[in-house]
Amino acid sequence: MWFTISDLSLKKADDLAEYRNETETQIIGPSWKACEHVRKRIEALGICFTEHGRLDKPITDSGQMLTSVQCTVDSVILRGIAKIAFEYLVYVQGADIALLEDFDPIRGFIRHGHNPASTPVWLRRDRILAGETSAIRCTRGHVLTVQWPALSDDIMARVSLFNDAVYEIRLCHGFAGIWRDLRTGHHLDIESGEATRLQAVSATLLI
């Protein structure tokens, strides 16, 4: 939860009662003088601070704020990612293939948390879109792909929400059907809601 100065001027003390606890609070501003002004404004609403330290230049000269983010990826999140990938397979290939018994393990993982023989979802370091790096992104939209690699009996998918972390999902291990080219991908613009099919590019063109 965060508030601006204008928010605090409109708040009553009772509205902020839930924040009078041991929760760590950080005041961030362009200078110590600005931070002190915010602290006094909050104290006027009945919330006092016990200072434990100061951040070392949290805002850079460019105006960007340095932050550190920690997250926990648990089984619920992995099952949700697998569900997105499986529903994408249904979207691009139809229900006929997805209803086959070959996909029972991934369905069991998604619906009930049953673990297949090997972990069906894991993080990858490489990007989905050609030309992207850990520092360069072409979009902040969602990116999804599915493929059946040649000389393999595994049907695989990749999901990158907000084009951030890339998850690879093994939708099926040991598919018994006749090989077909399932390779396809889509980009979902999070602002317009428009889904656009991705175009494959030969790796030789990127050299």
C-alpha cells in the first residue's frame, strides 16, 4: 500500500488506524528535507515513527528509484502457469488433442496438484522473443508459445506474463500421436487486449 502527500491530506486519523502497528514503513522522497516533511504530515495524523536507519541514495540522479524485489514461486503459482499454458494449447489446437489421455498427468497437476514423474514447470533464463536480453524488452505484454520439437515426444509450452519471467511447461511427456508441427505463439497487449500471432524468424537472420 502506498500514499501520496495529497492522499494524506485528505485522510482522517481513523482511516489510518490499521497502519499503527509494527509494520516496516519506508518514506521515499527526492531529499531528506522532503522525507522529513512527509514524516511530520503522517505524525499529524497520529502515526509516529521509530527510525531504524536511512536508505543510501534510494533515488538516482536520473530520477529512478533503486529497489530490490523478492518473490516466492510456490506450487499454486506453478499450477496456475501450467493452466494458462494448457488452455493456450486448447485455444490454438482445439479440444480434440487436449482431451487425449496423454495429457492426464498435466491435468492432474493443474486440478489437484498431483506431481507427474518429473516437474512439469520450470524457469528459463533465455527469452522467448528474438533479440531480447535480460535488460532489453520489446514489450510488456504477455507472451505464449507452444511447440512439439522434432525428434521429441514431448509437447512443450512457454509462458511469460508481462514479458518478464519465462516459464517452460511440459504439457505432455511421451505423446503417442503422429508428429505434427504445433509451433505457434501469441502476444497479448495488456492495454488494448489484442492478441497477435508471433512470426518465427530464422536464427541465421539474427547473425
